[in-house]
Amino acid sequence: MLAVDGNRLLPSWDKEGERMLERLSALAWSWPTVGLFLLAGGYFSVKTGWFQLFGLRIWWSGTVGQLRRGAGGTGLSALQTLSTALAATIGTGSVAGVAMALTFGGPGAVFWMWVSALLAMMTGWAEKALSVALRRKTPEGWEGGPAYWLRLAGHPRLAQLFALCTVLCSLGMGNLVQSNSMAQALEGAGGVPPLATGLAAALLVGLALAGGLGRLGRICEVLVPVMALGYLGGGLWVILAHAEAVPGALASVWEGALGREAVLGGGAAAALQYGLARGVCTNEAGLGSTALVHCASGNDDPAREGMWGIFEVFCSTLVICTVTALAILTSGVLEAESVTGVLLTAAAFSTVMGDWGGGFVAVCLALFGFSTLLGWSWYGQSGVRTLTGGRGVSAYRLVFLALIVLGSVLELRPVWQLSDLFNALMAWPSLIALLLWREEALGVFRSAARDRAASASP
């Protein structure tokens, strides 16, 4: 049953079913799942000698220093590959998700978000290195990613599970949630009718899809740097305006995570749970999704492609999410306001920008949501190809575009929980695939280290 409330459709959700979905989502992201993420990140960190720290100069020069390098052959350029992957990871979680973690986990959640990101940098390295090392050329383009790796390892059912969850995630978190967030943000800030937002977004995404991965890459190449730098500029403005509060904010992060009162009072446990979960969700390292676009890179060096995995985690979590967190903490709105999510982030920006703060965050959220639609539309198509052998992609595109419009006018409370559940189900086969091929990934790392040592010797 659907009821009309202004510009929105309100489904009559079954309350018991909604509560059950919430419990399943919480169970899916409990310690076994988070622990598997940390296990994979810790394993590759230790085995590579903490390359994300001690190899900083190497991976930084191998990524930022190579951004303008063109594509090799018919693949995507470095900037196009990076931008398309970041388009899906820098989503509404960077704005609203961090605020939720602070609300329920306290400032200490930021510390554990950093810890999870530090470990995830090497999960991202292994994932992207394997995306190039284990791929094959098909008439439709490159095939790779966790589903392909699992089939190579003799686990076709796990490959099908990963592909199915990829499709479901693309329609839920990658579509309905994003279009709904975009519509709500623009309606609240500028009175834009939700249906107009949905139709415009569907039209633009449809035009992008018609051009294939190449067009998606070119669009993201322009959109992602602009939206990321614009948001970072606004966030740094807020932080600098409250510069005197930065030491206190950092102290609260430490005390909330490891302080005596937090440990004895139970706050440290909540900080740990929400910080680790938010860190995992903000960069998608280990989820397997970004490997689906990195396998189409024009780069043929697996070790160098892996460095982009480190940079993506650094950019999405250690930079963008940290700026969001510090803007909220230094502005004092966490204690002063009774709201959470995007409204809390908007309140932080409004302390400096005044009435423009809410509009600025709304525009950024709309751009983040649109970029996520672009990235996940490609991931969903990849999942459909794995499930059907290439059939049904056109039908999937039509469904994807229709759900953008529906999501803009639908109240979607349970979709967040459902999307979290599918993300967790997607993560398990992906991380299993990564650990099954761990020796191949480490072989790539050791070979690259020997090559660097040989080139450095006189």
C-alpha cells in the first residue's frame, strides 16, 4: 500500500518486518564481518612490511605523479579509473555516514575509522593488483574482479553469490538510497520537487550509460575532482574558522577511543563498533566493487595499479571523511544540536557559511549521490553479465533508470538496512577470493620490490 504525503510516496512498511531487517543488518555487520575485513587488511599489511606507511614516497609518486598519464591501448587512463572508482565510494556516507558514526559512537569513532582505513589501504592494494594480474580480454572488454577470481579458484557458487549481491547493492545503496538522498537534499535546500530531481538524474545517467564505460570514465574524470575539491574546500574553511578548537577535537577523539572514562563507561566499545564499520563502508576496500572498474584500466602493471588502491582509501576515508568529522567536532554542533546525518553536517557548515551552509552541503550531497549512481550502474552491469553470460544488460539499465525516479519520491527507511545486508553478503565472497589468491598478490609485490631494488643499485 502506498500513501501520498506532499511530494512523496509512503509505503506502509510492516513494522515487525522492518525490525527483523534491522536485526539482520546489524548481525551481518557484527564482529565476524568486521573481523574478516581487519584480518585481510592486517595480513597484507604485515606481509608487505606496512608498505602503506614505509612506502609512502613510492606509492604517492606512483599515483599522484601519474594522474595525467594516458590510457594504454583501449583501457581507461589512470585519472579515469581512479575517478570512476571514487565516484562510487565517495557517496552520501562521506557526508551523512560520518555524522551518524559520531552521533552513536562519539568522537572516538574517528580514531577507529582511521585504524580501519590504515589496514584497508593494503587490502585495497591487493584488490587492485589482482584486478590487473587476474583478468582476461573478452569481446565486451576486460573481465575481472572477485567473481572471476572465484571461478578461477573453482568456486562458481561463491562467484554467483558475489554477482547477485553486486546487482542487488547497485539497485539499493547504489541507486534508491542515492537518488532519495539527492532529492531530499535539494528539496530541503532549494525547494526542488523530488520528481524533477529523479527525472533529471535518470536522464543524465541514461546518457552516460549509453556511452559505455569510456563515457562514464570521461564524466567522472571531470565530476569527481570538482566535487571532492569543492567539498574539501568548504570543510577546511569550517575547520580553520574554528582552528582554536582543533587540539580539543583531536583530544576528544583519543579520549573517546582509549581514554579511561570511555573504556570503563562502555563508550569505547561503541566507538570501536561504529568507527570500524564506517571506515569499512566509506572506502569499499575488500568489498570487491572497485576491482570491477580497475580491471578495465589501460595500465598493465599490477603493482602500480595496486598503488591506486592505497590512494583511494587515503582519499575517501583519511581525507574526506576526516574533514567531515573535524568540521563537526570543531564547530561544537555535536553537543549543541539534536539532529544527525546530513543535518548535523549542514549545521557544522552553517556555523561559518550562515544560511548558505545547508545549501552548500545539499549541493555536495547531490553531486556525491549522482557520482555514486554512475559508478554503481557499471558495477551492476558487471554483475548481470556474470549471472546471465551477457544477456539482460539492456533490461537492467532500464530498471536502474526507473528506480532512480522511484527512489526520488519514495520514503525508503528499510532500504538502508537492506543495502547494508547486501553489502555484507557481497563482502564475504570478495574477501574469501582475495585471501585465496593472497600468494599471487604477494608475488606481485615482491617482484615489484626486486625491480625497484635493481633499478636503484649502481
